[in-house]
Amino acid sequence: MIAETKIIKKMGDFFSRLFQSKKEKREQDVTLLQEAYDLLKELKQTWDNPPAERVDLVDYTNLLLQKAQEIRTRKNKAMARELLSFAERNCLAGVIPDSEMERVHQETVELLEKFDF
């Protein structure tokens, strides 16, 4: 009887840790997605600024790339792939020419629309 109680307690502890880690992963993903959304909003807000006052697009896309790579839950993987794709196209370029800025602006707006906040 005591052995059965110990086994049941160990199983309960195992499942508690298992579900707790899923909850923590989900909370971390929500935080990462919120930070990515904030980065995109800040990037969008600086478009109308003079070129000297704009934020560095490459730095922002590097941050987006990092956040997208840290997303772990299956539910958020589609959004993570969208962020990765956007970030990889823009952060590896080094400097985005002015001719490409319209494309970047359009992609940023599309990404912002895909967030379900």
C-alpha cells in the first residue's frame, strides 16, 4: 500500500512538472511574440522620421530573428516562421537600399496584421 502511494505521488509530481513546463513555454512564447510585435510597431512608427533619426532596420531584424528562433510551442511556430522569413531577408542584407524600403514597409504591415493581439 505504501509503495503504491509513493508510485502515485511520483507520477503526480512528474505530470505536474510536465504540464508546468508547457505552461511556462506558452508564457515565454507569448512574451517573445509581444516583444516581436513591439519591435515591429516601433519600426513602423519611425518610417516617417528623417533618415538620420530612423532606427537601424538590420538591428531590429536581428532582434526579431533571435526572438523567432526562441519560440518553442507548436501553436506559435507558424508566426515564428513568418518572423524568421522576414528577418532573414532583411538582416542578412547588411544595408537595405532605399529601393527595397517599400517592400520592407509592406511586409512589416502584413506581419503586424497577422498578430492576434
